[in-house]
Amino acid sequence: MMRANNALLVLTPLFYMAAFLAYRARLGKDRTRRFNRPILALIAALSSHFALLFVRGTLVGQPPWTTYYDTFSALAFLMTLTYAIVEIICREASTGFDFLPVPFAFVTYAAAFGPHVPVENPLLDSELFTMHTVPAIGGIAALLVGGFYGTLYLRLSKAMQEKRFGNLFQRMPDMETLARMNFAALVVGLVLVTLAIGWGATWYSDVFQELDILQPKIAFTLAIWLILLLPVVGKLLKRWSDRWTALCSVLILVLTGLSIVVSMLPFFEFHGHM
């Protein structure tokens, strides 16, 4: 099992690089060609990444996100899986070149700087805490993907306003498709973040006596959840434009990134507690 762990730590980032190069090679090609050629490289990267997570989880007998580094790896996997599902459903591979550098950076960072041998995390012995982390990581992945599509929507909108019909305009899907992808990711993110907050609050009340909502991680999560409600409720009431949805998704992307960075800083205790 350790040999598999060692090999996959090296191979998985290489598979992501190969997938990125496959999407890079597709640029400038005839867009009517079969869409599944670069997706095959992406599926290979996902398969290698899933095997890595499975092996590391098996070695410790816990979910494979026992450290911040392994959490980054799991986040990269879920982001890539979300993107792959969207691409297969929409049969639109043009955004892969822009998307893949992010999960590639995450999985490379985790493999290069994380513990070579996975370590146990006592918190994950709690079923409630594990139930909290699953939608939390999935929700972050959905929000990052939503922010990605929101950014592309705004870039394409600006290019059209300035009548710059260059390479970006030629290879991007239409704005309506980007808007649908963006909104779908936000809806998934809202559902998962809500579950993460609910299970997290239940676990928190069982472990700690006091709740400090100003603690950075909790404050960021609540702020993200409240901002998520705006485009989701607004679109359902047909009182919210695609542009405002994209702007909200970019703001959520920034807040999500800040919440990840705050969690890594050594002078912030875990959710306000040791």
C-alpha cells in the first residue's frame, strides 16, 4: 500500500499536467471535433487522484483529508470532478484550459509539502465532524467552480462590450451557457454549505461551551452563506440578472479563498478553540 501511495503522489500531478496539455492542444482546433478527446486525459487524472485518496484514507482508516494538505488534495479532486460532469453534460470542453491550472496547483502543493505518510486526525473519529467536513469540502469546491464560471462570464461580457472578438471570445461557450453553469454551481454550493453549517453547529455544541461567530472561519462561512442566498433567491424570483449572479460568485470566490488562507495561519486557533 505504501508503494502505491508513493507512486500516486508523483503520478497524480503528472496526470493533471497531461490533461492541461491535452486541453491546451485543443485550442485553435476545429470546435466541431469530438469533445471527448481531452476529457479522456482528465478522466485518467481523476482516476489516479481517486486512487491516491483511497490509498491514503485506507492507510489511516479515516477519510483522506486528515491535514490541510490532504484537504487541498480532496478539494482539487472534487473541483475537477464537478468540472468534468459539467463538461460531459454540456459537451463543452473550451473552458478546461482555463480551469485545470487551479486543481493542478492544489494537488501539486499537497503532494510536495504535505506529509509523505498520511497521519491520523483525532477529530475525524467523530461521525458528526466527518459529516460536517464532507459537505464543507464539497461546498468549497462548488463555490470555487462557480467563481471560475462567474469570472469567465464577466470577462466575456467585457470583451463583447469593448468589441474585442479575439481568442477568448472565439473559444468560450456563449454567455447563456456560462450563466447556467455559474448558477448551477452556486445552487450546489448553497445546499452543501447549508448542510456543513447544520452538522457543524450540532458537533460544535456537543464539544464546546461557547460559540464565537466572530472567529474568522465561522464569520467567513456565515458571510458566504448569506451572500449565496442573494443570487439563488433572486433568480428563483426572477429579480436577479446573470451579471449580478456572476459578481456575487466572484465575491464568494474571494471570501472562500480568504477562509482557506485563514485556516492555515498558525495564530488562529481551530474555530476559536484549541
